[in-house]
Amino acid sequence: MGLMTLLEGFLLLANALAILNEDRFLAPRGWSLAEFSVGRTKSVKGQIIGLIYATQYLRVPLVLLNTVCIVLKLISG
């Protein structure tokens, strides 16, 4: 397993987190940011919710990283 494979795995994970819909997926399971109080953000669940929302705000850089990854795959074979 090379470094490029590891980076592609993290990119795929970021893509998966970025496309989660709050209304249809997160809120019915209690993972909505609105339901979470400010004092409980130090827990593991709070950290994961913060990570999900951070990746949703960074969609434009994710598109650029995906484009770079696709071009590199096309060039390297």
C-alpha cells in the first residue's frame, strides 16, 4: 500500500462525509448539529458531527482534489 493509495482512501472518506444529507440521514438518527448542545461538543460524537459539517463546508476544495486525483490517475495509468 503506497502513500497515494492512502491519500485516495482519505479523499473517498471525505467525499462520503460531504454528501450526507442532514434532513434525510443525520437528523433522524440524532446526529444533527442543531440537536447538539455546545457543552457536549468535546465528546466523540460531537467531534464526529463537527467533522461531518466541516467536510460539507469544504466541498469546493474536495472537487478540486478529486479533479487532481483523476488527472493523476489518467497520467500514471
